[in-house]
Amino acid sequence: MKKNYSVIVVALFVILAGGLRAETSDEGKKFARYWLGMNCAEAVDAQSEHDNFLKHKEELRAYFIAAVQRGLELEEMKEEEAALGEIYDRNLKLLDEKRPAWITPEQEKKLRAVSREAFVSREKETLAENYKARALRGLELIRSLPSR
């Protein structure tokens, strides 16, 4: 009985997710990807972002809903994984060559105790969480926009 239930749940998910594939313009997709991939320090032009939200309001809503439901697939993050591995390697190299003065010996010990695999895994999960959080934030912004 449990096996049949999971098949039904998977089938419903596929049907619902398929219905959320919105027709999104290239410009709308580009903005949505930019929005989902940035962090709060990267916001460059608030007016331009606001204008993009107004211009692509409906297609962004569908795109962000799909992003929340789908999320990032951790297994499919090969480029991010490689970049995170490089960051880990650079951090260790920095510690080996010249430890920054603000890092105490205790902190250095903790940093070195984290394996490369654990660092990459944790950071990938953080990227996936931030992706969904950005999508939710985008939906909040869309909801706050004036109706036409």
C-alpha cells in the first residue's frame, strides 16, 4: 500500500510541476536567474530591479514558484562544486602561506579540521537554501507591487 501511495505522490508532483513551466521571455529568464543567483551584497541598481519586477511580474511569479518547488539539485551543481573546491584550496593555501592576523590559532585549528568534501557539501546546501530564499523574497516583492 505504501508503494502505491508514493507512486501517486510522485505522479501528482510531476503533473503539478509540469503545469508551472511558464512561458518566460529571454529577458525575464535572464533577470530571474540573476535575481536567484545574487546575494544581498550584489544588488547594484535597485531602480532597474524594480522596473524588471514590474515589467515581468507575472512570468517572474511563475518562475519563482517553480524555483521554490524545484529548488537546486545538489547533484547537478558540478560547476559550483568545482568553484567551492577552489575556494577551499585557496583558503588553506592562505593559512599555509600567511595566516591573517585576525584568525586565532583556535580558529585556524577549526578551519583545518573541516575536510574539503564537508566544506563543499555544506556550501552547496547553503547555495540551495539561498536559492529558495531568494525565490520566496522575489514572490514577496511581486505581491507588494501595485496591480495594473
